[in-house]
Amino acid sequence: MKKLFFAALLAGFAFNSASAQHEDGTKGFAKGDVFMSGSVGFSSDSQGDTKLNGFTVAPRAAYFISDNIALGAKLGYTSSKEEEKEFGGTEETKVSNIEAGVFGRYYFTPASQFSLFTELGAGYVHSKYEETGRDDLKADGFNVAFAPGVSYFISKNFALEASYGLLSYNSDKVDVDGAESRDRFNVGLDLGDINLGLVYKF
């Protein structure tokens, strides 16, 4: 619900300033600009004898090589822990992922307060699975994703942005003898694929 409200609010700003250039020319992007963004999140869920906690941190930065095109790098770390009480003890399952990748964006009206953009990114992911009573498992893989989005400057240096993870491809392989790679293709068509963020322009 919060994502839906935020997206509607951003769309309202966009409607009012879609073709407007800010009078003093300070809002928007231009060649040579650098921006940083990212997300930090914590989640907790409990149902009966099962508890699930998660943590995410994902910074990114980009440089405008032209007025419309920005190239950047991203890092990410996610961790989740599930605890389930059973007769005689508690079962724990831990999953952690470390990601490093690159991305490129094309902004359609970068010098304006509001702009649409498209993003194409790729990344390497290392995962570790830990479960009570079992040997740890590790996996390595990569992903490619395409996402359209919108950016709206609320001040000279800060902008709100929302992107929609429309298309993605993921491949990974567990580090055990005889394991086969797992390939997944996803078309994002629900609100869970909307990503919201705050951008700081240097």
C-alpha cells in the first residue's frame, strides 16, 4: 500500500511538470553529473512458531557520460534468517547474498525536473545457504534486468525515483559435484516489482 501511494504521488508530480524546465536550470541532470542512490531495509515476520527476519543494503553510483546517458556500478547485500520451533529444538535457515554489478541508464528529458528513464543492468551474485543439521551450500550466478522508471527532483540535489522491474533473467549453480545451473526468466507485473528510492546529485 505504501508503494502504491508513493507511486501515485510521484505520478501526480510528473503530470504537473512533465515538460517543464525549471526556471533557474538547477534541477535535472547534465553531462558530468554524478549521482548516488541506494536502499536499506529491514523486515520481520512471525507466524505461529516460525519467525523470519531480513536485512538489505544496496548502494549505487553513476556518472553521466553525456546529457542523456549515465553509467554506474552497484553493490548489494541481503540476509535472511528463518527460525522454526520444532519438538526438541529450533531449526534455523540462513541465506545471504552478495552482489556486484554495473548498469546504464538513458534519460529522455534529463535537464527537466521530471524525466522518464530506462535502465539495463547486469550483476554477479554469490549466495550462501546455512541450515541446521546440514552442510552449508554456496552458489554463484549472474543476472540481467531491464527496468523503466521515473525521476522527479524535489530540490537542487535530491530527487525521488521509482522503477519497475519489468524483465529479468537469473542463472545460478550450486557449488557441489554434479549440480546443474538453474535459469529463471521473470516478467514483473505486480506491485512487488516497484522499487522506490532517493537520489543525491553531486
